[in-house]
Amino acid sequence: MFLGRRRRRSLAISAPLSLLLGLTGAAAAQDVASPPPKAIVPAATATTTVPTTAAPEMPASETASMPAVKKSRELPPLVIAKVSDDPVPTLSASTFLDTLKMAERYQGIVDAGGWASLPAGLVVKPGGRDPLILVLRRHLMLVGDLPADAPVSDQLDSALVAAVKSFQARHGLPETGLVGRQTVAALNVPAATRQRQLAASAARQLGSTFAFSDRYVVVNIPSATVEAVERGSVVRRYVAVVGKPDKATPRIEARITDVNLNPTWTVPVSIIKKEIIPRMRKDPGYLARERIRILGPGGVEVEPTAIDWASEKAATYTLRQDSGLDNSLGQVRIDMPNRQAVYMHDTPSKSLFARDVRFHSHGCVRVAQVKELAGWLLEGAQGPNGPGSSWGPIEIETSIATNERVDIKLPKQVPVTFVYLTGYATPDGRAHFRDDIYGIDSPSSATSSADVAATGSVTTRPKTVAPVTPPVKPAPAVKAVPAPAPAL
């Protein structure tokens, strides 16, 4: 019998609202008649650095005569998709020129005839042999993943496995070294399409006034990742969920001003009309179960039974979901004022973080392990215990445990940008590609039938290659991704 064993705390997370709506963002509108949040004002002299690792597990008590028995008080480990740990940022001050030069290089490949395709069903494991390996070698030499002087053979040898992994990394694919469906799909995207991705991405960076600094945050929408960049290197890359194609996450340049713990959520009018009202007609107890209150003029609470749900009268009221584990914004919201009313936040529905394809939100950006990102943002901010204290994992968890809303102002605002880079080059001379999930790279506005690049991570998109050879110069500026209605 073991002594001193702690009971595991069971946290039942009920999130039918976020599951119903597929939510990841909401309007940045002020809550009406909400209790004033506890505001934390940073101290100008605070210098303590906050660790960026997750809160440690609470160990079980130990006795001198028995081995320690460790039991976590946390939820089971979050399963998330694997993303690259490459320290080179997706976006830097040189990205525009690097990408423009790469587009010219790929135009040369196009002019020389591009590369040959491989059979869609080709599968070759490391060490395996196949005559088509010679075609693979030529492709990887052409794009720089395999040295030009590498020995030629029909075997997927160690040098070629390394080259395949390099190719997979540049395309956001699992770095297995195995030649299979996803990798072949990426290899088969025509050179002309890749050149167009590079040119279009460079064109979208024209006119950017983003303020690169020692610390900034980049969300590359097609990658569905968030990068915390410090002194030119990615200190951590986070898995994210971004807007679905019909609720596109917009491109923005803003500044992160605050971190909100235990945020409330004000339901956007578009969601009230399209999703809440129809649900209430069928299930009158829905709002009460989801802890969403109806607020009228002056913040006076209105009972759901006083609303005529057969009409759209509810859209004239403020619907606000209280803080808590089941809140659609989760436990953390990262505030970054912008005209599109989008931001980054937590979510009670974390299963999508495990997927390779993560385009499911209403426009805002969910971030896996967002508390760690919050800790990085709060480095230098005065902690909850006054001068000399800081916001570490324990302080963040302790404040969240109170279930009281806390707004923490950053001592120095951090620049943040949401970009749409389907093709981009990094200073190390590598070209990177992601799926054109919103279909805006194509020269045609009819994206349903246009040439939409798919690297293999999006399997439902048909591939219709248009016989278009784009010019060396960047394509004309592409329309900005339309901002979705302020929604999660």
C-alpha cells in the first residue's frame, strides 16, 4: 500500500458551444455590464524573466521507506500535431527580397521544362529500390535538397532519405524520409505553380509596414502555426487552428497589448443570427447550459423566456458567455486591437490541435499551449505579488484557478502579424511551400476551378493544373483576404 498518494483532480470540460460553432475567434467588442476585471499594471523596473515551459506536475508526497508515487494534478497531456523546430522565422525583414529572388530562380526551372511527375501511388521505404528513384533524385537536385554530386542509384539510400526529409520539412510535411502519398503529391505540384506561389506571396508583402523588433509574433495562415520570434530566431513554434475557407482569417499587422486570463466572450451578431437563434428555437435551455447571459440596455440581464426566438430580436441584445473552462475562448485571450476584430486565444476543444489540417475556425486563431505563449509575452511584466514578482507558469495557473477575469498589460507592446505565405524563402536559401487553402494565389478569380496548389496535407482539394507560365516579375497585388464577420 502506498502512502501519501494524491487524488487526481478530474476536470470535466463541457464544450458543446465551441463544438457546435467550430469557434476560434470572436468580436473584440467590450463586454457590457461585466464585472470590472482585475487589471495588472506592469512595473517599469521589472526585469525577472518568465520561463516558457508548461507548469510542472505536482509530485506525490514521499516517505522515507517507500518509493515516491507521482500523480499529476493536471489534465492528460495535450496531443498536438508535430511542427518544425527550425529556428529560422517564416517572416523576417528580408523575406520579401529573398522570396522575390527565389521566384526568379523557380522561373528558370519553369523555363527549363520543370520536373517530371511521379505515380500517385508510389511508395518507397528507406533502403528500398525503384527505377523511379532516379526521377526523384533529379527533382531533389533541381530544388537543392540533394547535392548535385550525390551518387546516382535507384535506392532510397541514407543521403536520399536526408534529402527527402529536407523536402518534407520545406513543405510542412512529417519528416519521415518515406516516399508516400503526401510527399508524392507535393513533388507533383508543377514548377509553374510553385513559382506562382512565390511571386504571389512576395506581392502580398509589398507595402508592408510591419515593425520588426527584437520580439515579435508571426501567424502564417496557410501553415496554421504561430511563431514567437526573439532576436531573429524562433524560440517556439505553436500549433494553431485558423479560419476555414469561408471564414478566412484576415491578414493583419497589429500589436499585442494585453493578456486576458479567464476572459468572457461576447457573441458576435452573425453567430447570434445564424447559430444561436436557430438553436434556441429547438432547445430553449441551451443558453443557460452554456452560461451565456442576455444583456439589454444598461447591462440589465434579460431572461431567455422574454425573447421572441421566432424572430431575430435576440440579435439586438448583447449575449455574453461567462468565464470558465467551457468558455469558447478557453482560459486565455491575447488582445491585439485591430479593425478586423480578430485575436489569438485558448479553446476548450483541443482535439483539432492533433490534426495536420487545421482550418476550422470562424476567423480568429486558437493556439495550442497558449499559456506558454502568454508567459513569453509577459516576460518583464510585474507579477501578481507586486514589485519583484513575475508571471511564471504557477502564477498564471493560480490566477486562472480563481475563475476571476484578470487583464495584464504588457510592459512593451509586441508586434504581431497574420500573413498568407504559401511560398516563401528564408535567408538560408531554402524555398518553403504550403497549401493555398483560400485559393488566392491563382491568377483566376474562379478559385473553384483554378490552379490551387496542394502539398498533400489537404487531401480533399482537387488539383486542376492550368497551363499558365507566369512572368518572372511578381504577380499583380492580390486582393487581401476578406475579413470575416467578427466571430470565433
